[in-house]
Amino acid sequence: MTGPRKMRVAILISGRGSNMVSLIEAARAPDFPAEIVLVLSNRPEAGGLAHAAAAGIPARAVDHRAYPDRAAFDAALQAELQAVGVDLVCLAGFMRIFTPGFVEAWAGRMLNIHPSLLPLFRGTHTHEQALAAGVRLHGCTVHFVVPELDAGPIVAQAAVPVMPGDHPEALAARVIVEEHRLYPAALALVAGGRARLAEGRVTFAADVPPAEGALLSLCV
């Protein structure tokens, strides 16, 4: 007897892919509701490609520099994703902005992890932004991707304290630990059908505790 069909997930990276690694490791569990079937990078030199290949996952580069514009690059990505029957896309340090058409094609089926407690500190240099703002809590967010940058409905968040005398590198190191725990947990919620995007907001199954669907952890 076979279990429920697992969602087929592709991970998009631009660099070493540390969050990719956390997703691959989580998906090894027999009861995890997703399987990683493809890793793509817009940079052939991305270190994460070798790790994915070593894990037995098809890993390919679609070099954005080989395409005349974003639309052409997005079309190439779409062809790769469709060729292997991907159900859900996870962005893990993928440093490209998609065209609205690509995002809409994957509405409710594309996740991203961002190193801040959105809606605070969108864009880059989030740890520097947090320190400059003087916040006492910082963290990371998994959200559905929408055309507006870092503005999609939130699936889950994790928070860490900002310590007296913190600097960006120390804060980033604290946050990345939570990213590696949060992303697999959020993917499990979505792939397992316990969290989904409906009418512009995330809805959770009745068995998802509020703490699991909102703020998954506070490290003190």
C-alpha cells in the first residue's frame, strides 16, 4: 500500500543554498509530504548545485546572462519546471526578480524565505536595517510569493532577540539557524495541505495550532 502522493518541489538558488540543504534533509523523512525533484540556479557557479547533485537530485543551471530579458529567462525556468512536473517552487537565496506573469503562473505554489520579520525590513541588508531601527526582535519569514517584492502572505515566522552590542554578522548567524528550522516546517504545512493561499490570505487547517502557523519560535 502506498501513502498519499507527495508534492513535487523544485528549489531555486543563486549561491551556496544553505536553506536548500535544510529542505533536502527534511524531505528525506518518509512522512515528509514533499519530495525535492529539481534544483535550479541562475548562476552556473552556485555552490549549492554540487551539493544537490551529490544528494542525488537533478541540479541544473539556467544562466540568466544568456537571455536577453527577464521574460525570456522566466520562460526558460518555466520550461524546466514543467518538464519534471513540479507542483511547488521554493526560493532559497534566489537573487532574481520575476516578471509578474511568472509569479501569477505560480500563485499559491511558490514560497520564499526572507531574513526579517516581515513586513519589516524588505529587500536586502535586513540585519543592518534591524540594528539601525533599534528593534528588540528580529527573525525570518516564510511567505507566498506575489509580484510585489517581499510582500506575500505569511505562512510562518521565527524570531530571535537582538542582543546589546550586536553586529550584523552575529545577528545573521542567529537568524540563519532559525531559517534552517522554519523553512522545512513551513513547507510541510503547505505541501501537506495544512496551509494554503486563498483569496489573498493564508488559511490553516483546523488542526494547526496558532503558534505553529504564526510565530513558530522565540529563541532567548
